[in-house]
Amino acid sequence: MTPTMARPGGRSAKVTAAVHRAVVDLLAAGEPLTVPQVAARAGVNATSVYRRWGDVAGLLADTALVRFGTSSAVPDTGSLRGDLLAWGAALVEEAGRPEELALLRAAVAAGPADPGAPERVESACSACLVGRSSQAETILATAQARGEQAPSPTRVLDHLVAPIYLRALFGLPAPAVEVLVDLLVDRLVDRLVDPATARATSSPRR
Amino acid sequence: MTPTMARPGGRSAKVTAAVHRAVVDLLAAGEPLTVPQVAARAGVNATSVYRRWGDVAGLLADTALVRFGTSSAVPDTGSLRGDLLAWGAALVEEAGRPEELALLRAAVAAGPADPGAPERVESACSACLVGRSSQAETILATAQARGEQAPSPTRVLDHLVAPIYLRALFGLPAPAVEVLVDLLVDRLVDRLVDPATARATSSPRR
DNA sequence: CGGCTAACGCAACACCGTTTGCGTTAAGCT
DNA sequence: AGCTTAACGCAAACGGTGTTGCGTTAGCCG
């Protein structure tokens, strides 16, 4: 939709940008997201939003797509451990921002694909995840090119992305998420890079 | 709300049960969840639903609360590895059922606590997670009572619950979730119980 | 057994999201 | 520059959600 449009002139692009910005703004404000609200804040007519995105789910899917799908640059610190640590910290920081968190929640709520939708753009949540996955693959490929032994992308997703996202999504009680983010990420990365070292530093529960 | 009601007579209980059942049924059917729909399917008047639960969010929160909050029995196979494996498999199976998955999605979408809600019952998503956490603590305490070295509940939540739930929530492309669930859980549990063995079985990426 | 009251059912209403038809603007192309 | 048409704005009408007031049912208690 956004990528290949029949007439990507300045007008449609302006509308798209304004609507996307309105979506994230309303999401960050915590207000209920409705098409008329978005349209009013974007300065466009609600009819245009309905025609281009159909409903709120499609609107969220597209917004999440451009927000998470665009593979931003991954850190390059010179070592796999440093890269994963910096990347994980960035994920934690990002998942903590209200807009991204709300977008993530909305993407999850929308589900992989509504049966009613014929063949819209890729679903929002899968788009978000494949974006992260490609970033992880880039980091791992770089590490492998350096000669380092790298885990599989699946392990990174399961053991690094999953805890961070789940904690953010479920709003775990403050102490874990707020105070110990650095430590958490550090310990996760340690176990990822070299599982054997985890045994030495692991505490015997409580 | 459900726990301490001023008049827990048979009528209110019937209404509560019927509404809860209607919610999970509609959720499983994938149809959009609205108060009138739920009320119609439950055979009660929509007004009653509005009065007792306020809106859809409150309804979902209460439903998720009784669905996930009730700490069901945890497996007791005689070893920590066996317990975690059985428990993880049960989690995968549960997260795969349409009703539970939809309820989980809805709970995440509702967020930890809407600012508009004064002091309703505990939020749905946190309720779900603390239920799991208490189950994990039970398993770990049992293992510790046996003399086994057990990881912290946080590690179990981060490395076992988080991957399972995230994969379910984001609807990862079929192969990972559908085919290799047993293997996945098995490998996760292996790493949890004895991280050192993970190195031997880990593949060098691709 | 009889009163009290919380909880429910019913009906009418107000509000908002969504759809539809038509006129207008402006991007793309020759 | 002029034509074509995709995309947008406008306004009216529709349908369903959420609200309110009142009458009724049925648990709980003296």
C-alpha cells in the first residue's frame, strides 16, 4: 500500500505521513484510536482514511509496518557480545516508549491476519518480528564474518527478543523492567554468547 | 467482582458463567467482541453486562482473570526437568487453543491498566502472568525440596514462558510453532536445567 | 412467612462510527 | 499546455453501540 502506489505524488504521500503521525500521537496519548479521531488530527477527511486503510486494524497494520519494518542500522561495536548488548538495550528502550509499546500491543491484538481481510499488506505483528529477525541475522552474519561462533537467529529471538517484548507487553511489575534493564540484558547476552559461563554466575534461586 | 459479590445467589452466578462462556465462545469463533453480541449469546440483557463490567475491556479482564488466574495443578513427574517439560508442553498446547490465544491477545491489548478505570480488578495480562509465575514457583520449590538445583522463577519466565507466549502472540510462520514444539520445549528446558549441556547440542548457525 | 433490596429485563433514546454518492483537486503522461 | 483519472473533500443517511429511567424478579434476612 504505502510502498507501491499507483500515484505516489506529493499529495498522497503527505496524507500518508500525516495519518501515520496522527496514529502514533494518539497512541502515545493513550486515547482510544478511532478513524475519525485520526483523520481529524491528521487534517484529512475520515472518508479518505476509510478508503485507503479500510478500518482501524488496517491502519495500525500499515503504521506498524513502516515503524518496525524499516530495518534501521544495527550497532557495530566490533564484537558479537557488544552488538547484541547494544541492540538489546535499544530494544528495551524502544519497547519502553509509549508509542512503540502501544503500536506493539495493537499489532498483537490485531493478530496475524484477520480472516475477513482478503489479502492486505503483511500483518503488523509478523512484520515487526521479521524486522527484528533480519536485524538479528545481520548482527550474527557480521559476527560470523569476524570468525566468532554465533548462535542461530531463532535462539536470539527466543532468549533475547522474547523476554524483552513479553515484559514490555505484559507490563511486569516495576522493579524488573525499570531498574535492572541493563543487568537483565547483560545476563541474557552472556548466556547467549557463551552458555557455559552462565553456570558460574547463576545464583541458586533466592 | 466475581470473588466478593454482595449477593452471590444462584442467579448472578448463572449470569456470570453464561457471559464468561459467551466471551470465550465468541473469541474462539474469531468474531468481533461487542457487549450486545456477548449478551445475546449468553441469553442475558445487554444492560446487565454494561452495569456489571462497564465495557468490553472490563469484561475481558474479568474473563481472563478467572481463566488464567485460577492456579491449576502443576505436573509432578519426579524431576525438575520432567516437570518443566510437561508444564511447557501444556503451555504450548494452551497457547495454541483459539480461545486462550484470543484471550491472551485481548489481555495484552487492554494493557496493564487503563487510566480511565478507577480501581477495577487486577489487570488481565498481569493476572495471567502472575498465575504462571506462581505455578513456576511451585515447580521450583518442589524441585528444591527434592534437593535439585533450581533456577530462579524469573529465568523460567524469561526463557521458557516468554518464547512460548511470544511465538503464540505474534503467530510466527508455521514451521517453528507447529512442527517443532516438542523439540523446542525440550531444548529450552535442557538449557534451563543445565546450561552447560547446551553448548554440545547447539548447532553453529545454519 | 413477609419485607427489603440488589440485580436483572425492557424500551426508548442519544451518540458515534461507518458507508455511500457526487463534485473537486491535482498528479502523471503525451 | 491539455487530457485523463486516481485520490481527496463534502454532506447526508444508515446501523449499531452505549446510556438512562422505570418496572419486575428473586436472593437474603428478620
